[in-house]
Amino acid sequence: MNDILKEIEQLTDAEAIAMTHQYGAHNYHPLDVNIVKAKGAFAWDGDGRKYYDCIGSYSAVANGHLSPYIVDTLKAQLDKVSLTSRAVYTSELAVFLKHVCQFTNMEMACPMNTGAEAVETAIKLARKWSYTVKGVPEDQAEIITAADNFHGRTVTIVSFSTEEQYKANFGPLTPGFLTVPFGDIEAVKKSITPHTAAVLMEPIQAEGGILFPPPGFMAELRQVCTQNNVLLIWDEIQTGFCRTGKKFAWEHEDAKPDLMCLGKALGGGVLPVSAVVGSKDVLSVFKPGDHGSTFGGNPLAAVVAIAAMKEMDDKHLSVNSQKLGDLMASELSKLKHTCIEDVRGRGLLVGLEVKEGTDTKKLSQAFIANGVLTKETRSRTFRFAPPLTITEDDVLAIVKKITASLDVVEAAQPSAVMA
Ligand SMILES: *Cc1c(COP(=O)(O)O)cnc(C)c1O
């Protein structure tokens, strides 16, 4: 074995956790679990305990951990070339661009690495489009966003977050953004001015607590944007790539965007790969030198992303996600635990909201003890977003483990949930 892997293998879980705390910035508060191996829908800690991975890397592991097809593709590419630069062309990037446009039914793509970069790219495209095509006066472009959004962590993106902690002490913030309540079409209409460049929203607010807009909102928003010559930008970084039972969540209604932000599952659970896709009209505003990224569209990332998309098609992952997501939500809805406030989901993006006063820390520990990895989003909602390759038996097993975990909390704390 390689000496690096040997050093890593020698660490106990406790040592790894202590070392992370010592040398790493404390910008996360992880579960008390140290993962040393993962395959398919499962992950293992150093003591050999096996977990259903229902965090699914925040939906980035749609194809399952270490999908053989994706890993084989990556290994084969490593015998050719992994990184060049955008100073030259590569055949890998060419084929990736064609595939991502075909998969999304869009005309052009701009490759990046992380989700936040894709959102930043979309903001730059929308602003430049508004000045050079729509005719908005210089530096006056406005972008309408939703309350409780999550679009990433850069200074510009947190500037339009409504989560105070995301912004506090990180100013001065970027101007040019308005916020409306999520799903409120009248509020969008009232906020549009001649300076509005775009509306940027998630079709389903995953980080916000698996929140859905009212039925018809997405389609109506599409119409309102078209009528006002405003770009519609869907951030599908978490909801995209079959997660909600369609390739993209906007497909649940007639709501095709002008620009769409992609990330997470585009990297096949292996590498960071993101992109903005959209119409030629909008993408064409970028001229050489306007934007870029050293690693964006690199050959290794390109082939991994192609493999991820091909496998999603070949294995009909959107159908599986739809079917098993329905099963998971309906099984969870049958549970009678008094601490459950709500179960909601679309495809394999399922939220279990518990009532205020529930001991969520205890519940979280019970999930771990029962072998399920899940973490609360905002607002007491536990997210279940397992790989889309799971089976019906997996869903039933996960529901059993969730039930056992809820039993523990209910037994320990019956009075706190009476209200
Ligand atoms: C995760 C996420 C992002 C940010 O992606 P990063 O790769 O973490 O930068 C943006 N938008 C949504 C909806 C996300 O879920």
C-alpha cells in the first residue's frame, strides 16, 4: 500500500476527529462520525459500523459512491491527460459541452468547478446581458431572489442570503439584489422594474428545509419573466440530475429557464464539476477574458461528468428517484410518532420535520446509532437524500431505521412534544 494511505489507515476515528479540530478551521459542525470507506448507498466508519448514506453528500452522490462506470472512466482518462488549461482546446471538453447541452436540452454551457462558481457565473451573465442586450443603465442591474435561499458562500452570494449568520461580519456586501418571499408570484411582479436583469431562485429550497413553492408558481414565474424581458435562472445545483424524480425540478411544470446552475451530482460523486447552461443569446454575451477558471472544464472532470450523465440516462435514475421517493414519503407519512410535524418530498429529496421542542440532538444521535447518516437542514427538518441507485428494499430498511430512531426520542421525551 501507498505510504500516504498507510498513514491515513493507521488513524483511529477519535484521532482523525481530534486532528481535524486542531488543524482545520471550525467552519463546520460535523456529526460525530468518521467515514473511512463508502460504496453504493453505504458508508463505513473506522470501527466497521455501516451506515445508509442519506446525506448523499448533499445530493452530490446521485450515482452511488464509487460507481464502477464513473471510476473506470476516470481511471482510463488518467492514462491520457488530466489537466491542461483553457489556453488550449481538448476533445474531452468538447464532448462534455455537447453532452451537458443535450442532457439539459440547452444550447450552450460554461464549465466551472463548484456550485457557488456556477451561481457567480450566472449572475455575471445576467448582469452583462442586462447592460448589453436589455439596455439597463450602467451599474443599475437588479436581481430578484427568494427569502430563505441557499446559493453558496461567496461574498456576493451571501449578500442576498436572508440567513443573518451567513452575512454577519463579512461586509461590505454586494449590492444589486432584492428579496421576495419564496413562492410569492405577486411579490415578484411588484419587484420587477425596468432595471431587473433576472430572477434567481431554487425550484425547491433544499437547504431552507425542503420547501416547495405553491403549485403553478414555477410556470407562472416563467411567464412573468418572459412578459417583462427578465431572465429566469433556476439554481438546480441540489435539485437537478434526477434528484426530484425528473431530470430537473423545473420540469415538474412548464418552466424552462434561460439559465440553469448545475453542480453537485454533475461530478458523479468523484470531483467538483459545475456549469451554467442556457440559451445561446445569453451565453453569447461572454467574450474572451470576461470570465474563467483554471480547473473549469478540465479533461478529468469532463469525462467524469459525461459518465455521470450517461449513467443517469442508462439506469433511468429519474424514474427510480420518482418511484422510491414516493415510497419513502408515503411510508414515513404512515408513522404515528407525535414528534413528527410534517413529511414532504419530491423524488428522493425527502424532509422529515419534527415539532418544536423535540430533542433533535438526541434524534440525530439515534439516527447514527441505527446506521443512518442524515443532518438537519434549517428549521428542524432532517433531509433524506440517498443515492438514486438504491432499491425498494433499501428504502424499506431506511424507513425501519428512521422508525427505530424516532422511537428512542419518543420514549425518552414524551412530554416535550405534547404541545
Ligand atoms: C450546494 C449548493 C450550492 C453551492 O454549491 P458549492 O459546490 O457548495 O459551492 C448552490 N446552490 C444550491 C441550491 C446548493 O444546494
